[in-house]
Amino acid sequence: MNYPVWDLTTFGGGFLIALIAVVHVLVSHFAVGGGAYLVMLEKQAYKNENAGLLDYVKKHSKFFLLVTMVFGGLTGVGIWWTIALLNPAATSSLIHIFVFGWAAEWVFFVGEIVALFIYFYTFGRMDRKNHMLIGWLYFFCAWMSLFLINGIIDFMLTPGAWIENQNFWSGFFNPTFWPSLVFRTGLSLVLCGVFGFVTAAFLKDEKLRRSVMRTCALWVAAPFALMLLGGWWYLAALPEAQKAMIMGKSPELGVYMQTLLWFLPILFFASMIMALRLPQGFKKGFCFAIVAIALVYFGAFEFVREGARRPFIVYDHMYSNQVYVADLPAVQQAGFLASAKWVEHKEVTDDNLIAVGRDLFKLQCSACHSVGGVLNNIRPLVAKYDSVFGMDAQLDGLGKLNTYMPPFMGTRAERWALANYIVHGPDLRIVREITPQQSVHEAAGH
């Protein structure tokens, strides 16, 4: 409300954030567990005096650096860029609430970068003990980054006692902090094996390839139980309102929940197939399929977690359209146009009805709804409303009957303007027979 809106229409509704974030978060979890994978295999190579395995670890460390530091770093910057433009109020709020947390995370992230570069560029040139110590230092810094980010991310879903006391530690160690940390730690270790298949599949030495494949399958299987335990604990720790949203109150989340439940065993069994004696050509292609399966699984989890916050972006603190819960009564009384800084018109007239409705749609609806896009497309959702009266009634029910969406914020005349825009606005381009545009005066008499 206090920031301009970057109107993306087709790519709106959080699509751009989701596109970058899901890929980045998958890679960042790999970056956490991958440090342990490298050091453990390096230790095994030294113990067995296996030069081939040591050479594989060195090559995998280059792959690891390029994927996590280069690609992961670019997508990480992409996340900050998109959330700052698409959710500036929420971004500002999280930065101000967790200044110390962010500062500590950035320190550990710098530690990750330095340790990984030292580990890679001194491979074979530093004594074994110190080289593995650098690897463990990297893993510690990476896991601490996860520890800190986990507290901030889960605060958005379950702020807990912070809503009442505004205490940093109450927000950070929120009700889902520990179960989420267990789940994400388990997932990070699972992804070591998933991405390990990619480099192992291209090894020329058949005996070494089979050995590393079995090792990767073990890295998937062993922490899988930890991931399942964390997921079950995560769901059990959710307050009833968020749990109800996940379990069917929001019609959209049902699809993502089913995807999550289906792809969980698919990921496990697909990984176990890689331990079998199969042609190398098959494994070269199938390893990328497993990465895609992991991406779909984790993407479904992130969509479910994000959706459980509805109708908030920070539960009970800020609505998804970036209006603070504490500001809602004042906005309802003064009107949305009078409260918002980035609108062209400050009052509704018959002449500006559609223009005002467009501004209200951008500020109150576009954070969750795209226009003709793949993510939460508004067009089919409103296609059945062929009269402004029906659309106005639907908007009036938001936050009451339809509790997974924020209430309409503003005066009756502003609500009428939004209803007119949705039904008559050319931007939505809904082809149907509709009633003529009603005036503000007709709305007042309705």
C-alpha cells in the first residue's frame, strides 16, 4: 500500500518469485549437505588409498562450486531482487525484525564462500588433515546459514508469541523452527546423493562408477527417515488454522499436497534404481530425471508451506497484499484510496470507475493473482460473474466466507469500482455477455 506495484499480469501472482525461489532453495539445500558429502568421500578415499575416488571428489567439488556458488549465488540475488520489487513491505518488515539474524547469516555465508574456494583451489596441495578441516568448516558455515534462514522463513508461517511480545527470540525460535530444521537438514543430506548421481553417471571407470552410485543411493536412503520425521513433526507443530488450510480449506493447495505425497516415494525409489547394474547411457539421462523429481517434490512442499500462510504473508501480522493487520481498521474507515500512496485517484466517480478498479486490483489482488498466467489465474475464477452485483457480493464475502483471502479493504464505493473493473475491465479480457456498467450511485442504492 505504501509502495508502487510492479504489474506483471501474466507473470504475476508470485510466479516470478516462485520460479526463482524454488530453484534457488533446492540448490541452497544441496549446498548445505554437499560439504559433508565431499569430506566423507575424501576421507574414504584416503583411508582406502583410492586414487580414482579422490579424483572423483576433486571433480565433484568443481561441479559443486559451480552449481552452489555461481548458479546458486545468481539465483540468490534474483530472489532479493524480486521480493524487493514484488513484496517490498514484507521484505522491509523481515529485515527490520531480524537485523541481527540477517547480519549473522551473511557472516556465515561469507565463511561458506571463503572455505569452499580454499577447499577447491588447494585440493591435492594442502595436507590431508587441514584440507578436510576446511571442508568441515564449510559444512558448519553452510548449516549455520540454514539454521538462521530457517528461523526467519518459519516466522512468516508461525510467528508464535512474537505477535504479542515483539521479542526477537520469540519470533526466531517459533513453533515450527525445530521441526523445519530437522526436515531441511534431512533434505540437504538427501540432495547430496541426488546431485552425486549427476557426476557419478559420467565416470568412465565402471567399477568406480558402480561404487559411487551405491554410495549416492545410501546418501539418499540414510537421511530419508530424518526428512520424513521432520515433515511429520512440521505438520503436527502447525496451529490448527494453518493445518486446516493445508488439509483442504484452500482448494488450490490440495493439488500441491497430492504432488508432494506422490513424489516423495517416487524420489526414493528412483534413487534406488541408480544403485542397480544398468547401462551407463540410461543412468546418464536418468540422473537428471531424479534432479527434476527432487525439484518437483521440493517445489510442492514450498507451495504448500507458502499457501498455509493465507491470507497473510506474515501470519497475523501482514496480509498478502502488504497491508498490516494493525492498519486494517484505519484503512476501512478512511478508505483504501485515501490511505494508499501510489494511486492516481483519491476518490471514486462515475468517470474513473474502471481506472480506480484497476488500481485496487493491482494493490489488493495482483500479489496472489495473475491475469492469464499459470499461477492462480484470475480469469477462470471470476468468469461466472456476469453482473457487477454478483461480483460485489463475492468481494464483500472475502475474509468472511472465503477466509483464505484477505478481506476487501476500503469503502463500499471502492469495492464497487473493483467489481466493475473485474466484470468490465478490458485488461481481464473475459469474453461473455455482461450487464452494462453500473454507476457509483447505483451501488449506493444496492
